[in-house]
Amino acid sequence: MTLTPAHWITPDGDQLEVQTSHIASVIADPARFGVTEGWLRSMYAEHGEAERFGCEGRARAAIIHELVLKGWIRTRRYIRPATYWSLTVDELDDSARRRLREWVGRERQADRLKNTTEVRIQVLDPGELIKGEVAELEGWL
């Protein structure tokens, strides 16, 4: 079980709970993410981490980046050095905004988000970091 809540949000809007780590979820069910174990292993080899398959290194970052480019959204709550939610999206198009609104609703219902909860959205295209509290971000999601 992960120490802090984390999810994958599918391109269709389903929310997958991450049990240990984002990369472990992908390795456990590559077909769910539209990849193969062979592709995952090749990514680890390409980044000099073939002997450490599944580690939290450069290959992991590259794999997550590729999945986000394919429409997946990564979420994680951090508690150190500050408490905030980190979200990674490819772009803030209508689909991503809809899925983020739905995520906010689910997390509010689970009592993991409040109006004053800090959220940091890393948008890969155009490469920006958006920071704000839930209440202020909800207005433009």
C-alpha cells in the first residue's frame, strides 16, 4: 500500500488507485496501459537500468512521460517538504479538464481535498507548472 494517495486517471476518465508506485502499477498490468512488458524492459535497458527493472529511476520517468503523452493523468499527494497534490497532464484540453473536475469531485467526497488544499499541475504541453488552491483552480477546470 502506498503511503500517500496516488492514482492513474485513464484517457476515458476511470480512476485507478495506485497501490505501491505508479511504475509498479504499469508493470503489473502493461496491457491496461497500452504497452508491453517487452517495451517496458527496453525502456529500462535504454536508460541503463535493465538490471533494476521496476526501479524509480530515469526509465520510470520516461515511461510515465510517454503514458501522460498518450492521455493518462498521474496524481500523487505529497506530504514533505510541503503537503500538496501533484498532477501531471499532457495538455489542459477539454478532456483533461473534465477528467480533473471529476477527480476533484471524487477526492472531495473521499475527504482528501479541501478548498485550501494546494494543487500543482504539471502541464507537459506547453511545459508549465500551475499552482493554486482547489477553490481557485476549480473555476477554470
